[in-house]
Amino acid sequence: MNYEYYKIFYYVGKHKNITRAAVELYSSQPAVTRAIQNLEAELGCRLFVRTKSGVEFTHEGQTLFDYVNVAHRQLLKGEDEVSRSISVEGGTIYVGATVTALHEFLFDVLDDFHSKHGGIKFKITTGSSNGTIENLKNGLVDIAFVSTPCNLVKSLNAYTVKTFNDILIAGNGFSHLKNKTVALADIRNYPFVCLRHSMQLRQFIDDVFAENDLAVTPDIEADGADLLVPMISHDFGLGFVPQGMADEAIERGEVFRIPLVKELPAREILMITDPHHPQTNASRELAKIIINRIRA
């Protein structure tokens, strides 16, 4: 295996252009072309096809690039960590988190941690629970914080760091509902705001409705949990939101909570690590502090 070929393949795939790849590699266009041809010969397939603007992946090329891209990101992550001090105070923590986990738990923890370890840097990637877990399994983050429900495999170490509730809120355009308690079935009588299908909060809410032999069709679907409160505050409809994400808007009077006859079941924030990937000293310190905090 010639690792230099894969490096060249990565940059050609990144730019979709041999000339731009050669410039970034401080190489020549013929040298880059030869390397790609040699790699194609070794693998026995075409990786690129030429276009007017450069090159495009073949099916095999795209498949290979998906793996090489992950490997490249891991190498950069390793180089970045090694280039810093190996002490706890000089490292970088690569954190993957859902927006819900950030608001319900992580912001407060990181604020406290940063005040004690000011030399540690954070690189935070947000996404869905399942996407964040995949990033952890691929070694792209050191530690993950996700909200349930999620697809958790036995090979990962998971700790419940907090339980929380999703609450029903509305904007002031629905002020006639203030100080009223509603049943789950009553929500169908009002415009409803929710996340799109396949997102964890949407899955959770759909499951709760189904368990009560009910169904609800959102009038507006949001692409992220952080969009729910602004949409609800503008009176697009009622909606369920993690309580930690709604508290400030409730205090400002932009939205209000509507009690339910039977509130939704609590959910959990999980801290997850992968024993198959090395952790930095800094990320180990963060995990240790959080574990001690939840055990106290």
C-alpha cells in the first residue's frame, strides 16, 4: 500500500480538480495524474472521470473517498493533539453533541470546566444523536453527548448524566390557553410545530402519541431543535421543547408552558465514549469530572 497515493487521491477528491490538488500538494499536475493512475491500477478500477470543470468520482471512487476522508480527519485530529502539550492543560477536546444535550447539560458543564482548565480548547460538532454516535465510532470526536432515544451499541461506554422533560409551550397568540391544562388529544385541535421525521425528538413524540392511540400531523416541521422556540414564539403553533431550551423564553414572556393532564415521560442525556479509540488527556479529564459529578 502506497500511502502517498491515498493522500493525493484525497486532495483530488476534495477539490474535484487535479490542478488545484497539485497546487495544494506543492506538486505538478503530471505527477498527481500519474499517482491517481497508479492507484487505479493497484485497485483495478477507475476512481475519477474527467469533466469540463475537472473530475468527478466514479461509484468506486466515491466509496473509497468516504473511507479516506474519515482517515484524513482522524490524522489531522491526531496531529493537532500531538502538536499541543501532552499535559491536561494544553490539549484539545473534540466533542460531539446534540443541540438538546448542549442546552440541557453541556453548556453549564463546559463553562465550569473552562474556568478551571482555561488552556484546554474545544472543537464542538453538533448533529443528531445517531449521527453523533457514528462520529464517535469513527474516531472523529473524543466524547459524545446525546439525547435519548438513540441507537446505542454495546461496544460503547454510556453514562446517564441527566434526565429531563419535554414540555408543551405556546406563543402569546394562544393566550386563551394560559392557566389551562390540556389532554394530549386536545393538541390535534391546534396548529402544531415539530421536528422533521427521523429526528430523535420527533420519533419520541410520535411514539408517545401512538402509545395513546393518537396521531398528530405537524403544520410546520423544523430542521433542528434550536428552531422550535423561535417558531413557537412567533405563534406558528404549539410544540414540545426540551425544558432547558424553553426556560429563558418563558422568563422573557415570549412563550408560556401549557400543563398536560399526563406529562410526557422523561428522557436522558447520555455521555458516551468509545474504548476502541484513544482519548486525549484533556477529554479523559472532562469525562472523569462529569462521572464524579453524577456520582456525588
